[in-house]
Amino acid sequence: MGGRLGLAALAVLVLPVCASGQWRGGSDPSFEVNHRLATQLAPQALSAEPARVAGMSLLVPGLGQHKQDRNRKWMFAAAEVLAWSFFAERRRSGSELRDQYLDVAWDRGRLQGGARVEGDFEYYETMTKWARSGAFDADPLASGLQPEADVNAYNGLIWQRAQSLFLGGKAGQEGEAAYEQARAYYRTNAYGEAFLWDWSSDAGGQQAMGGLIKDSDDRFRQATTAVGVVIANHLVAAVDAFLRSRVASGFASLEVFPNQTRSGLGWSTRVRVRVGR
């Protein structure tokens, strides 16, 4: 380390003499040595600059390129604005479609026995797969909870599953410990009175709601992708500013050139980094 600092100091002392024009006789050997030495040591003297401009572009894409007086700053700035605009539009569109499928579910599928209560996403997905929920209490006049027995309804499937888990697939009797465990499982996993539905007379409504759910989910997924683009834009801008700063010192070279791909014209980037001496 001390040797490098000594060489750097020597280069600093000698270079002004070279620049003053005292050697005018062509290719002086000592001039070439000092010039090479200064070129090799310049990246160390400017080591803070690449990190600084990279940090600027990592924070605000294009800011480091602006500091370097490069027009590429507009590319990174435009990508940032477009990505965030796309994110906002996809989120808004996804929310609107979600409101639409909630309305379709309530107006055309759900059995409106009381105040409107919204379920979670899994609930609405289940509505697109099952034509009927079935009853929660199959016999409200009887004491206690009587689970739905129709396996063609969603709640009936839940009761069948409870019987398989706790009763060995048998019907069981009220009062038995295993039966009460099965009924507790049913009570927890079946849909209650506020969430029952029936598409039996409106299969088109079920299909319409399914399409809205898919479209809404696609919009939210695309919004998530836009966030990934934003993150990538920050990283690429930072790397671009860092490498460009190193290019000036001879540490690396960065080339961007067009190339033909199967999908059309594209761009390729080649980075060369000096290793060792």
C-alpha cells in the first residue's frame, strides 16, 4: 500500500513537468512511463466518484447520468415514470374489477339473508368452482347444528371430509366425542348463513364473476411486475453510472450495440473489465 502511494505521489510530481511542454522531442521514454503510471493510478485517486454517481442513480435513476452529462439519463427517467404510471393504472384497474365481481357475486349468486358482508379472496374463488354452497344448518328447527349432507354442495363436501377425518367415513351419532369433533370441524370450515350462494339458475353469472376475478388478478399481478421493473431500473442505472465512471479511468469499457434477434431488433451490452496488470 505504501509503495502504491509513493508511486502516485511520484506521478503527481512528474506529470506537471510533462504537461508544461519541456519535453518536445517526440517519444521520450520517461514521459511514456509516467503517462502509463498515471493512467493506472487514476482509478484509485477517483475511486469515490464511481460509488457516488452509482448511489445517485440507485436513489433516482438518471441522476448519476445527469451528473456525468449523459443523455442516457432521459432513458432511465422515462422508464421510472412509465413503470410507476403503469403500476398505478394496473392497481386502479384491478380494484375496479374487484368491485365489479363483488357486486356480481352479491346481486346474482349470494343468498341475501341479511346485511352484506364481504368474504376473502378464497371465498370468491370457491364460488366460481361450486354451483351451490348448500345450507349451513340443514334443519334449523332441530336442536343444535345439523350439517349439510348433500355432497354436491360445498358445505356437504366439508361435512363428508369431517366424517372421514373423525368418524372413519361413518355417519356417527350426536353426543359421541368423535361426532362432536367432526361437527366442530364443519362449523369452522363450512360457510355460514351470511355467505351462502346458489348459481343453479344463473350459470352465466358464475362465469361472468370468474372472468372478472381472473382479470382483476391479472391486473394486480401486472402491478407487481411493474414494481420489479422499477427495482431493475434503479439497479441498472446505478451499474451504468458506475461503469461509465470507470470507463473514463480505463478500468472498464462499456459498449451498447444493436443486434438482430428472432423477435426483431434488440440491444446488446458488452462490459470489459481490466483484471490484474
